[in-house]
Amino acid sequence: MKRPHSVVLAVVASTFFVGFGGGVVFPILPNLERVLGITPFFVGLILSANRFTRLLANAPAGSLVDRVGTRTPLVAGLFVEAVATFGYVVAFNAPLPEAWFIAARVLWGLGSALVFATAYTIAADVSDEGSRGTSMGVVRGGITLGFPAGLVLGGVLSDLYGVTAAFVAAAAFALLASLIAYAVVPETHVSEQRTAVRPWEIDTAVPTLAVGFVNFGLYFAYLGALFSTLVLFVDAIGVAVWGYGPQGMSGLLMAVTVLAASGFMLAGGKLSDLRGSRLPTLLAFLVVSFAGFVLLAAAETLWTLVAACVCIGAGQGGTSGPLMALLGDLTPGDRMGRAMGTNNVLGDLGGALGPLVTLPLIRMVGYAPIYVACALIPLVAGGVLVGGVYAKTGSVHPSTAQLRGD
């Protein structure tokens, strides 16, 4: 097998371009009520369809990894995402666009379930407790680094050349991602117990559920609430720059958020490796996320919005590497695929419920109460995380050496 660093970089290279398809939708889809006359309920359903799909697909995807390995599911998942991204082009120009958009988002959910389960398992397979935080941060950063490019692509190209051009560009990059994976990503996950793994099996260990709850809360606030409402919030407070409308402006702000997240993914993972402990880094970045949503609730100017988005992105990114590394530390290698699948189920549940809960509630109570409620989520998640680690190790500040799942 290739050297660990080479394997991690291969995964980063193969997943970077597919992020375009994930990012391009957020400046466009929340505005479908105005563009195509789709009702807010269906807009929320479209935004959440991929995550509801992954609620069913994540556990089988994780079990599949433990059964057949990582390479084939990764390549297949990336290709499915490419097809789904092209489905947005069809949806925007077809009768009954609601149905086509939902179908494309369901297909995207199936592909991304395979990609997420395999990418993190590969990183766990080729690292140990001294490098796992860095490896997870690099992989997570690579997966999401294409996302801000997609946000800008979706916002700017849709403003300048139309929505179809933005979706076609994203589909082309997603296809390139699957070709890169086929060419360069090796097999890393070999298990002697492959035939014994059931496709519906999930991991119900306390550490997995604790980490998964944190993932649930962060995704509810970050992708579920912030990304599905930002285009509407920007329009409501009338913030604009360089002549961009709400779609272009929200795309730029989301890009700022994800760029901050991508940078701090590597920093958070590396810091947890250097400290020899995951929890202090995790709790610090959860507080940063709290501060970001408080700023967002009070935002009335461009610079306050930028500061809020940077803090939210830094908090989200800074927790990602250490959180995935913590799960890898606490999970035996032959259960890693299922643990990642379970974690993804809970994260996607949060991301799916976010738009369905926040979009209707904003019409009733306004933006500030929703964003204040989201600020409290990281604090509650931190308490759950400390409790889960204590239940497993008997310590609230265990070293990475005490967290070995093997």
C-alpha cells in the first residue's frame, strides 16, 4: 500500500471537485420560491432530501465498507454524485421541477453516503493516535474545500449567466472527481470478518452516540439553519457589496464561512495531536461556534455578518478533525465503517431537520431568536461529549493513549 500521507492526499484530491456540486445549490435552492414559484415547504424538502436519504443510506454504507473495503464504494459514490448534479440541470428546465429536484437530491444523498463513509475510514485506517487528528482534519478539509468554490460558483454564475450554467459547471467537476478517485485511490480497509457484517448494522457504543449527538447539533445549526436561511437573512437586512443580489452575496458569505472551516479543520486536528488530548480543543472550538451565532443574531452590517460567518466556520471546522479523530480513537478498526455510518446518520438527521424547522419558524418569530437558539446548541453538545468520554474512560481529560479503541 502507498504511504499514509500519499493515501490521504489521494482522497483529498478525489473529493475536492465533488464539493462544487454540494456548494452550488445553497445560493440557488433557497431562492426557488421566487425563481420557480416553489412553496417554502417544498424548498425545505428539496434542501433536506439528500440528508433524509442518507439517514437510510449511511448505516448500510458504513457496513458495506467493513464488508467490501473502501475503494469501490468511494469511486461509485463520486460517480453517483456527478449524475445527481447533472440532475439539477434537468430539474430547472423540466415540468414539475419539485419532483426532479427531490429526485436529484435523493441521488446525491446515496452517493455522498458512500463518499463520507469511505473517506473517513481511509483516514482512520492509515493513521494512529499520534496523527489521526491531522489526517481527519486534512480529509475533512479536502472534502469541504471544494464547497466554497461551489458557493461562489452557484452565486456568481447564476447572477451573471443563469442557474443552468452554474449547475453544468458543477456536474463537470463532479465527474472529474470520480475519474481521479478511480485513478489514484488505493484499497485500505481489509477485514477478515467481511461476510459477517449485516448491511443494516449500526454502532450503538456510547462514544459513537456521544460523538454523533455533537455532529447532530452542529449540522442542525450550521448546514440546517445557517446555510438554508442566510440568503433570506441577507435580503431581509439589505446587505450588499459589489452590486451582487442576495444570491451572490449569500454565496460569498457562505464561502467565507467554509473557507474558515476548512482552515481550522487542519488546525484543530493538528492541535489535538500535539496536545495529546482531544477534548480541550473540541470544547474551545464549540465556544467559538457559540460566539459566532450570537454575533449573527445581532448582525445588521456587512462586517458583523463577516465576523459571525468566520466564527461559525472556525467553530465548525475546528471541531471536525478532533471529533472524527476522537471517534477513531475510541473505535476498534473492524467497526470503523459502521461507527462512521452511525455518526453520519446523526449528523444528517440534524442537517435534514434544520431547514424544515428553521424556515417556517423564521416566518413566525424572526431571525434573531432562531440564531440565539442555535448558539446554545454547541454548549449543550459539549456537555454531552464530556459525559460520553467520561462514561468510556472514567476521565474528563483523557489522553489519546487512553482512548484507543483497539
